[in-house]
Amino acid sequence: MWKTGILLLLWVFLASGELQQETEPRRLPPPGKLDFGYVPAGVYETLAHYEPGPIGILFHMVHVFLHVVQPNPFPQDLIVKLAKDKFGAIQTEYQKAIYYEIGFLVCAAVGLLFAVLVPIAGLFFCMCRCCDNCGGEMHQRQRKNADCRRGLLGTLLFATSLVITIGVLCAYAANQNLSSQVKNIRRLVNSNMRDLHTFANDTPMQIDYLISQYATAKNKVIYDLDNIGPLLGGRIHDQLDKEVHPALDRVLNMAGAMRETKEALENVNAGLEVLQVGTGKLNFNLSLVRTSINRTLNDPGCHDEESDATSAQLCRNIRQSLFQLQISANFTRLPYVNAQLEKVNHVMKTDLSAIVQRGYSSLNNTPHTVIEQTRSVVESVQSLVDDIGKNISSYSKVFPVQSSLSNFTIFISHAHAKIEDYYPEIDRMDFYRWIGCIALCCMVVLVLAFNYLGLLCGTLGYDKHASPTTRGCISNTGGTMLVAGVGFSIIFSWVLMGVVTTIFLAGGNMEKLVCDPFHTKEVFKVVDTPYLVNPDWRNFIPGYMYNDSDLELTAESLYSTCKENKGIYSAMRLDKVFNISLFLNTTVFTKDVVSHLDSVKIDLRGIILLETEGKQNLLDFSEAGLSEINYADYLEEVNKGVTMIDLLTFARELEAQTDLMPRGGLQTALKGHVGTLRQIHSQQIIPMEQAMSALNQSIRFLERTASDLPNKVLAVIDAIEAAQYLISQNATHLINRETEKYTATIVGYFHQYIEWVKTSLMMDVAPCKPFSNMVDTAEIIACSFLVDSMNTFWMGMGCSTLFLLPSIILAVKLAKYYRRMDTEDVYDDSSVSGTWHFTL
């Protein structure tokens, strides 16, 4: 029942959360990262760690001693052989077992010899004393170093008693520590049980969270489906725009060239009219100026060389330069461009820019075209996405999650109740154990009491001036107590050593064969030995749980994974055991999504970049007759000056010559002509020069435009037709490629959800730390509480017991110096030989 419940529970975990990827994943760019949040997790309260405190120093000393006694490595091979042969190999492997246990055997032999020989030796010692031997004779010989011997024996006995006291205190501390830690067993067990309840109660919530987070992927998929126009259509538009936009730009530039050509032609006609009119007026005014200057130069002052030779020479110079005052450029011979302007105006009746803008709009309308052409596919995919969510929820409800977890909770509660029933028995057994250990301690304490009281009474009551036969009552009592302590030591020592030896063998082997290997994980190597439990099972855990012993699931991996608080899905290697496609065949779902999206057919032949009217407009522009204009004649005239000489220069030179003449009417008249020339320059020459500059620019622009204009127009038409062919005929590959990317993005959201579910199942869902905590708790109770305390007890009690031997010897010898003797030695001074005589 227990096995079936656990399997069903684990089955639920997988069925509710696992989604399988496609058999052949599409190698396309990854979609945007989805945020599924964090799986809600309860807090396990068990802290499976034990700090012994100050008594840990004693524990460490015991560990060091045991390492000295048993330095051999853990006998993994020997234990495996014994386990496989059900201890039948002990007959052939006894030498290895003895070799491993040699340290314990030697110590046990010493303990047994002690337990056997000390009572026998004590019996003979008592019989010997009854015969007035072995210190039983109540006579003390006088020696010169008697005080020194007494002091030395007393000091040694006191030191020995202190060692025994320390040993019994260590044993008492270990006994009390074990009793106090037994009270913590209930706390640790209750904590573990609460963690198991937390494990059982949080798991359904975590499973529900995994299922609910499908909505995150679903909402993102629906969002992308609702925005298929900007996403898919936008990508297609961007790719087409790289090829199409330059062609449309060339047409648009040609439309701009048409407008500029029309403006240039209009400027040519306007400029010619201004220049022709201006040239006539200028020619008339210059003639008037020449006539006026000649009339002025007929002044008598210009001919009287005898009176004023300078003025006469200046007048001749001025008269000779008057021929320069005439126009240079002849614009009347240049024809107007009315024919070309009329053709261009006819071309401009068609708004090519508007036609191009319609092409731009048609191209930019690609996202809307995609929306219209994929509407039915999007609706079917959205319905399929909803069905996937419903199927996930329905599959999760097929399994009795709550009932399974309820059974598991009931099992925990029953187990906890049974453990609670054992607590009174444990307390009772611990009380008996505590009483027994206290009784053993009291045996040693009784000996120590006689030793200390004997030393105290003997020391305080001793009178060095009194003879052995006249010693005081207090001194005699001290000696008697020491002898009584010797008697109790002989009586109790064999019992103490027998108990110490028994506990030593049990506790020492527990430490070396269980506790140490657990800390080094060597015990797991024994447990995980192939074919150990069952000859047909390579690994017994998967063999027992799943009937698949070849699965790499060991006790060590299970413990280590749970120790890291990973999910039970990862710890139990359920991904290798259960075929989730039987429950949620997500591959079918994603294939359905892919098949629907792959059925998208986008037809962009409705996109018209340039209508026929626009192409004809371009051809008409190329036949506008711009090449028929004689640009050389225009440039020849505009490159000439308005007049043969710059009027300002002529006016300055005239003014300079006039300034050399004497003041008078001639000079004044000539200065008036200078002003007239300057007025003509400002009012007529400057406007004409500006008109010539504009005409020059227009003619040069028309010349550049007309240069190979038909071929340019044909190149533009060819470019726009190539772009149109790309959209109408060759865009299929581009559309398919972008559709695949879009499909990969949609499917990628499902894959992200699948991977997140897998990761969450392995790491976050049903973290199995409570199970490793139970193992650690058992180790703490068995090793840290019981074995360490038990080993510390036998170490302290064994030390005290061993030191009872020197205590017996020292107490027997020291008692002679405290007890009242029946006879004593008397020294006779008259005796030459110096002999001692006995006196009663």
C-alpha cells in the first residue's frame, strides 16, 4: 500500500507538470524570455545539525582514541561479502575480520583480564591479610624516611583520586548529556513530521502553480497572434523594404526632377524675357551716355593744348575709351523653350508623386494584408491554444492528487502516533539506563569518598610525635577508611570493567562501522553495491520501486539530491521511468500549431508599386525634348558680361581722369556722366547680372537633366519593375522564411514553458529535504546522542576503573602510616649493636 501510494503520488507530479518537446527542434532564433515567476515553496523547519557544545571536546577525545585503537580503513569489501553470503563467509574471512577488530579485541582482552584477575587477586589479597601478611600485620617498622614515604604516598593517592574523579565526572556528564538529548528526540521527530506535512500540503499548490503558469505562455502566444500584422507582416515589410524602397525613391526623385525641370524651363523663359528687354534699354541708355560724353568732350577746354595740354590729353583718352560703353551679350538671338515647357507641363498633369505615394502606401499596408490573409489561421491557432490549456487541466484532474496526498498525510499521522506511543517506553528505558549509570558512578564515588576521607582524616589526625601504637582516633579512622576503599575497589572494579568492556565493544564498533562511514559516505557505497540485496537487482531502489534495477538510482544519489533540497522528481530519477507522452503528448499539440501556421499563405501580388500611368509619365518626360535645346548657345551668352567693360570700373577711371582736370564746367559735366554710369549699373546692370546667373543655373540644370535622360528613365522603370517582380513572383521564399521565424517564436513559448516545468519539477516542486533530514536526524540520534555519549561514558568510567589499581596499592601502603598498630619498634640506646626491640 505504501509503495503504491508513493508511486501514484510521483506519477501525479509528472502527469500534471511534464510537457515534452518536439522530436526535431527547429533551429531558429529563440523567442523573447517569458517570466513564469517562482514556484511557491514552504519552509522546512528541521535543522538537521547538532552542535554538542563543551562536551564536544570529550567526544573528540573519544574519536581520537578510537582512531588509535582502530586505524584500519572501513572494511567495505568484507562487509559486502558477509552481506551477500548472509554471514556465511565469516568462516573463510575470519582472518580479515580479526585483523580489522584486532584493536578492539586487544582492549577487550585487557578488560576481561582485568575483570577476572582483579577479583581473584583481591581474594588472595584478603586471605593474605587475614594471615597477617600483605600489610595485614599490625606492626610498623620505624624508618628514618617514614615521613617522606608517607607524604609521597599521600600525594600519589590524591593525584590518582583526582584522575578517578575526572573520569567519573566525564562519565556522569556523558550520562546526563544522553538523558538531556533524549528529551530532544521528540522535538526532532516532531519537526521532521511537520516537514513531511508541509511537503504533502505544499505539493498540490505547487502543481497547481505549474499548471496555472501555462496561462503566461498562452497569453504571450495570443498576444503575438493578435499582433501577427506588426510581427510577421512587419518583418516581411522590413525585408521587402530593403529592396523596394530604393526603387520607389528613384521614381520619387524623378518626380522631383520633373518639377525642377518645369521650374528651370520657366526660369529660362522668364530670364530670357528680362535679359532681352533689359538689353534693349541698356543699349539705348549707353548710346545716350556715349553721345552726351562726346558732346561734353567737344568743350573748348579739351582742344586748347597750348593753355592746358593735360586736359586735352585726358579728353583724347576719354574719347578713345567710349567705344567700350556698349553691351556684350546678345540675348535676342536665343530662342525661348516654350515647346519643351509645354511638353513638361503636359507631363506634370499626371501627379507622379501621388502615384509613388500610393506605391509606398501599398507596400506599407503589408501588415494589414497579412492580418486579412491569416485571420482564419490565427483564429484556429487561438482555439488550439485554448484546447491545450483545457487538456492540461483535464489530464491533471484524472489523477487523484488530493486523495493520494491525503493517504500520505494519514500514513504520516499514524506513523507519528505510533512513535508517540513509544516515548513513555523510551523515557522509562532511559530512566533505567540513567539509574544504572548513576549506580556505576556511585560505586566509584564511594571508593573516592573513602579515599578522600581517609586522606583528610589521616592527614589531619596524624601526630608525628606519637608512636604507631598510640596514634589518635582520627588518624586511625583515616587509615581504616583507606582500607575500606581498597575493599570496595576490589569488590566493584570487576563489575565496572565488565560494563566498560561491553559498552566499549558496542559503542566503538558502532562509531567505526556506522557513524564514521556515514560521515564519509562509505556506508552508501556498501548499500549501493550492485546485487547486494537481491542477486537479480543491480540497484535495489529502482529494482524495488520500478522493477528496473539498471536505472542509475542509488541511495547516495537519492540522499545527496534531497540534501540539496531538489525536487523528488530529480531525486527519484522519474524522468527516466515514466513516459509522459502517454499523459500529455505535447509534441502533437506543437505539431498542430506548426501545421496551422505553416498553412499560412500570404499573397502580396496586390501590392502595386508604380501604376502604368506612372510609367507612361516617366516615358513622356524622357521625350519632352530637353535634348533639343542648344545649351552651348545659352552658356556662351550667359558666360559673357553684360557690357564690354565693367561700368563701375569705367566710371572710376573716368572719375580719376576728371579729377586731374582743372575745376570748371568741363570737370563738373564729366562728373555728372560718372554718376549716370553708376546709376545705370545699379538700376540695370545688377538686375541683368542676377537674371543671367539664374539663367545660367537653369540651363546647366537642364543640361544635366537632359544628359542621357531616356536611359535614366529606363533604368528607373527597370528598377521599379524588378522590385515589383520581387514582390509578385519571388517573395515566396522571403515570406516562408519569416513565417518560419514567426512560427518558431510561437512554438518557442511552449518550449519555454516545457523547460520551465521540467526545471521546476527537478528543482522546486516537492523538494525532498525532509527525507534527507530524517536520515540526518536518525544519524544525530544514533551517533551524536547515543553513541558519542555512550563512548564518552565508557571512556570516563574505564579511566576511573583502571586507576583503581594504583589507588588500591597506594591506599594499602598509606594506611600503615595512619592506622594504630598493635606493636612497634623500640630503639635501645644502651645496646651497642643498636638493635630494635618489640614492645606490646
